[in-house]
Amino acid sequence: MSTHVDRHATVVAGNLAPKLVLRGVAVGAVAGLLAFGFARIFAEPQIAAAIDYETGRDDAHAALDQAAGTGHRGADGPELFSRAVQANLGTGIGMVLFGVAMGALFAVVYTVCLGRVGALRPRTLAVLVAAGGFAGIYLVPFLKYPANPPAVGNPDTIGARSGLYLAMVACSVAFLAGAVWLGRRLHTRFGTWNATLLAGAAFVVVTGIVMVLLPSVGQLATDVAQHGRQATETPQPLRDPAGVIVYPGFPADTLFAFRLNSVAAQLILWATIGLGFAPLAERLLAPRRAAAAERTPLIG
């Protein structure tokens, strides 16, 4: 009976895919706006502090260069957009568009999962897909390559770092999908609880192996050549030729607060997508699932 209902749910989901994606886009836009509101209040102070640190460090570096007669660091050109525009309009539009993209992606994955991951209620599936999106797209890659504020990161390695991060995201999403498939395969033999634990353990093991194999930022060839072998690219104290510290390293408290608020903003985004999409999907799909169950013969 459940197989019949699930097969029908798959067909219904295909027919309703445009409506589901439209709802995902709308919820994603709201989620992006809420995440921006949080980041504007709680993460913006750390970004401003990081920019101030970077400016002061550049000035100290220029003074050292001038004293050594090794060159002069000229002033940067005028900014195309002011800091206020970047922090408000620019970041706001960017986060809303990101929310729209994640909402659309979420809706597509949700539609694919309908009828293929068991007889779950539409709202339960929405929460699980959102949790998977948060973990697979953001949290797991964050554990290997955490978000950084301005001034943290070597501009000469931005290409390599972007490639490594995207590779970590791809592996995380692929392994998460594989864990779901494995759990479904083991469900009949081991039951729901044990199958979930085994699939989760497999995900942790393969993800851990990839994290060990991928290099840490700070251990890239460019970083090693410029600064020696470091675990990260977080700026260390700036020293003069005698080894005296003339400018401190990047503040640890600022870095911790920025990363914590980054995780919180993403959690708000995905929680809003999941919890906002759940009742919309339930309202759209539940009547059709009930009709499918009523049409299912008692024998067969």
C-alpha cells in the first residue's frame, strides 16, 4: 500500500514541481531577508572591526617599507561604492538573491525526494531537506574551511581557496546523498534506527577522510613561500627587521564572533526555508496524498 502511495506521490510531485519551486523561491527570498537582518545587526560590527584592522596593518606595513627604503605602498583608488552602500544595499541584495537560489534548489531537491525516501509527511520532509541543506552545503564545509571576515586571507591564494571550498561542498553534498541512499538500502535489513546510524557513520568516515586529505589554508604553496607553514591564513603579528612587534595579529575575539554569527545567519536562512516551506507543501500535497490512499485497494 505504501509503495503505491509513494509512487503516486512521485507522479504528483512531478506535476506540481513548478508550484513547489515557486513556493521555494518565495520562502527563500524571505529567508535571505531575515538572514541579512541578523547579519546586519550582529556580524557587521566584526566586519567593520576587520576593515579597521586591515587599514591599520597596511599603514604599519607601509611605514616599515618606507623606513627600509624598499618601496612605497600607494593608496588604493577610490571605492566604486561607499562602505555604507556595501554594508546595506549591496549585502542585502546579495543575501536575498542567495536565499532565492537556495530556496529554488531546496524545492527541486524536495520534489525529487517526494515518494523516494519513504512515506514521510510533506512538512516532515521539508524540515529534513532543509536540515540536510544546512549541513551539506554550509556546516560541514565550514568545519574544514570556515568563513573569514575581511583582512583574513591571502589575496594571492583566493583562486586556490575557492577551488578547495567548492570541492568540499561537492563532496559534502554527494556524501550526504549517498548516506540517504545507503540508509534506504539498509532499512529493510537493519530497521530504521540502525540503518540511520550506519548511514550516518559512513558519512562521518568518508567526510573525515576527505577533510584530512584536503590541505588547510595556510599550507598552500604560496602561503608557505611567503609566510612559512601555518595552519591558517589569519594575519600574524607584524614585526620590524629586529623582530619587534609593530602591529598585532588579527583579534581572535573578532574572528570567533564573526564565524559564530555567520553560522547563526545560515541557520536562520535554512530554518526559515524549511519551516516556511513545510506548511505550504503540506497544504498543496496532503489532499492529493489522502486521495491516493483512498484509491489504493485493500489487497495489492
